[in-house]
Amino acid sequence: MNFKDKMLRDDALQGKVIVVTGGGSGLGKAMTQYFLELGAKVAITSRDLDKLITTASELESATGGTCLPLQCDVRHYDQVEVMLQKVLKAFGKVDVLLNNAAGNFISPTERLSANAFDTVIDIVLKGTKNCTLAFGKHWIETKQEHSTVLNIVTTYAWTGSAYVVPSATAKAGVLAMTRSLAVEWAKYGIRTNAIAPGPFPTKGAWDRLLPGDLAEKFDMAKKVPLQRVGDHQELANLAAYLVSDFSAYINGEVVVIDGGEWLKGAGQFNLLEAIPEELWDQLEAMIKAKKSK
């Protein structure tokens, strides 16, 4: 058994209805596939209906599950409400909202237009707010218990990061929303948690962020203490656990899954790992020499 294996038992999500925003490709698709394999019915949403239809058909063939493609631009609350009603009409209920839709630019901030900045804020923060508010209101009004919101954030949501300032700003807002609603909405039976992934390369997103040969030059594995990037199944395993009833006592938590990348970047002296063994020997000898004087 290794980290690419599936973690939960086959019926772990049986009977659950899950909505995954940004579910047509990449990590959203990977998580959706595992949810389907575990017995859930899943609605996937994005702006690209053609891609959603193709993905839904592919995943249904692979899993034998039910995957509903629904076009929705999460930046618009009215579209989110329409999407929610279509899910309810198709499945009769919804148990889980996975806010995965995102946008990002790697750029010096002064090179970004105000519209570019707004685009990321609108998708990540406003989109998450729109979906969370619409679904939360529905669950509270219908007195549905045991509902779950799972948000995808980043480790730089609490530290910030240069060159991805719109994303860092938006994800910080989502992080605050996660923790705030975990307390406020717990009385309604709504759990709110988040995952902060490290490098999990997806062709679409990484091609946009690191075009050409930049991806090779900017080797993310070298930043990770475990010396590798994440496998999509690892993230799917964690997401499935957090939306399952096995995690019923986890609320307001942000789980980092990054191989130690964030901690390595945060430590003041972590770059000392570049010092070769022979230089450490010299340094140790120098320190001992000083002590003996």
C-alpha cells in the first residue's frame, strides 16, 4: 500500500450529494472521481459546459456513478441560486459544497490591471461567498442537519506571498470565512473546513501559471522536504475523509497537505540545508576551537 492508494471503504459516501465547483478538470475532477467511486452523486460546475459534459461522461463511464454537469459562473449569485435549484431538482437534496473554483496570475502586482486583480478576487473570494451563502441559507431554512462546506485554500492564505497577491488576498478571506462560519453555523449542523494544498501539478493550471520551460526551471519538488509533489489521489483521499461522516467532529480546521513545503519556507535558517557535510565539519571544528580557548 502507498500514497497513491484509495483510503476509504467503498461505501463511505453512499447516499451523499456533493457539489464541486471547478469540477471539470484538474484537482476538482480528481476529487469528483473519488467521490463517485465512494458512492456519492456529484454535480460539477464551471463556466465551460462543454468541458463539464465531457468530464461527466468520462467519470460516469469510469465509476458507474452519477455526475451532473451544470454551467455556473460562481461570480454571479443569481447563477449560483439557479445551479442549486437544478441540483435539488435532480437529486432532491445536497449534502456537501466543495468550493474548488479558482483563478490566479503569477505576476508582479504593479503589472496587473485592476480588472485582472478583480477577476481573481471575484472567482475565489466572491465565488466562495456566493456558493456558501446560497447553500448555507438553504440548509438553515430547510433545517437539514449534517451538511458540510469544504474550501480549497493555500498555505500562503495566512502568510501572504509575493507575485500572487490577488490570490493570497482572496484565499485569506476564504480562510477567515471558513473559521468564522465553523463557529456561527455549527448550531445548524453545518461543518466548515478547508484544505491547503501544496504543489499538486495539473496541466491546465500549471501551463497557465508557468508557461514554456518555466515549469522545468521552477521545480516545485525542490521546495518540498519530501522531495516530491503531491499525487492527486492523496488530495482526493483527504477531501473524501473531510466530507464523510468519519470526520464528524472536525470543524473549523484547515488541513495542510504539502509535504512540509510551507514549514520549510517559513523557517529562518532552512536554507542551511544547502551547506555540504564537509563545510559542517569545518564549522563544527571552528566552534570547538573557540570553546577550547
